[in-house]
Amino acid sequence: MNVTFRYGTITVVLAVIAFFSIRLPYFFTYSNLSDILNSIAIVTFVAIGVTLSLAVDGFDLSVGSTVSLTTVVAASLMIWYQMPLYVVIIFPLLIGALIGLLNAFLIIKMRIPDLLATLAMMYIIAGIQKTYAQGYTIYNNMQFPDGSKAAGKMDKTFLMLGQGEVLGIPISVILLLFFVVVVHLFLTRTKYGRQIYITGGNEEAARLSGIKVKKVRMFAYMASGVFAAIGGLLFASRVGSGQIDAGAPLLMEAVAAAFVGFSVFGAGKPNIIGTFIGSVLIGVLVNGLTMMNVQYFAHDIVKGSVLVLALSITFYVLNRSRT
């Protein structure tokens, strides 16, 4: 069982790829594999944020709404206000950090349980983004209710983030792989990363060992908000508009990827490489099912089943090891 736990998820990913490669002649091609990585870039950034909150024994349910808010804000800064590119990028990231800070305040200072605090923030942020956008998708030269039109357009350089390529590799994939490596090294090779895991493993022991657990948890939630904001920026860049509720479907996929990652290489805890592989598994499933013309509304059944399987293996082995 330990071998199954350690390599089970990797085996499942390889088996799924092999199955689709046999059934679909165009599945295992550079173009399609690149499309899969490109398709999971946004959800993986969101999942990295969820993973960081899980690492401190928390849970951030507000990431999907954060994606939605930062998507419409980024689009509005260009289309409504004609702001320069650096403002378009920095301001949504600051919004993400602020949302994380508010989550941390409710959880650490007000002592509201993580799930309840971030659930409340999820609804508040969702309401704010709808109110801000007045219920409309923000697009180039959009018409306002009074009959006037917005003067701005989406910045072409900004659109390159989600639509451009470098040497045939999507820029979003390059950004994704870069951040996966950086955050993985941060968590596993630095003192601060180890403090995150120690805090999540036993907060009281971490406090007694001199770790400032409140600051560590605050950092994790702020980082979660920032990564969700990156997902929002990429979403706006990819679709070329600010769609309301853009991040709503991403929450569950991000959570699924993060929890699937628990079982990768037998980690038994939140980890970035596992989260990335979890995202790849979900992306491969969706891509293969789509190519097989399976109706889109059946995709959630498959994704949910994979999550149940991964969680069952993970917690069964973890509970056995503790007894």
C-alpha cells in the first residue's frame, strides 16, 4: 500500500495519458500537450494559493472570487480608465494581497475558523466584483447604459501574457513552470518555507520553538490571494475581456488539484509539485474527454471521482500510519 500511495497518482496520470493516446491519434502530440498545459495554467496558479493555505493547516475558499474581482479590475483599468500596463498588473496583485490580509485578520485576530471566514469573504468579494462591473462583462469599447462608449481597449502587451508564445511555448506555461519551481524551492529549501510546514503540522510546537506563527499564517493567506490575482490577470489576458464570475468554476478544480497532490510521491501533505501534477491530471482528463466528444456536463463527474479516489488513498494510508 505504501508503494501505491507513493506512486499511485503518477501511475494514474501515465495510465490516463496512455489510454487517451491509444484511443485518440492526435492526443499525444506536442501541440495538444502544450494546449493542456496552457489550459491548466490559470487553475494551477489558483491551486498554488490553495496549497499555501493548506500548508498552514488552513483553507482559502475565497480564491475563486478573487480571480473574478481581479479579472474585471484589470480589464476596467485598461478599457474604462486607460491606465498604463504597470498599474494594470500591480493594482490587481495588491487587491489579492489585501484580500489575503483580510482573511488573515478574520482568522488570526477574530479567531473565526478558516472555512467560515474565507466562505464569508468569498461571498463579499463576489458581490463587490458584480457591483463594480454593474453585472456586465467588460470588453473593448463597451457601451454603457447611458449610451456612451468606453474609450479604451485591452493592451496588446497585456494580451500576450495569456495568448502569446515564445519559441512555440505559451507564455502562460513558461510563467507557470517558473512559479512552480520557485515556490517548490521556497517551501522545501528555505527557512521560511519550512516554518510554514512546521506551523501547519503543529502550531503550538511551532510557537514554542520561536516561530512567529501569526506572521507565518498571515503570509500564507496573503500569498494565496496574490496567486489567485495572478490567475485573474491571466484569465483577463487570455479571453481579452473582464468576465464577471470568471473564477467561480476554478475554486473546485484548484481544491481538487491541491488535494490530489497530497498523494504524489507519498508526500501526505500539501506540496507544489503534487498540486501541479494534480492539475495536469485534471487537464488531461478534460482534454481527452473533450476530444472523445463526451458532453461537458459529464466532466465534473469524472473530476469528482478522481478527487474521491485520490483522497481515499491519501487519508486511508495516513490514518493507517497513525494507528
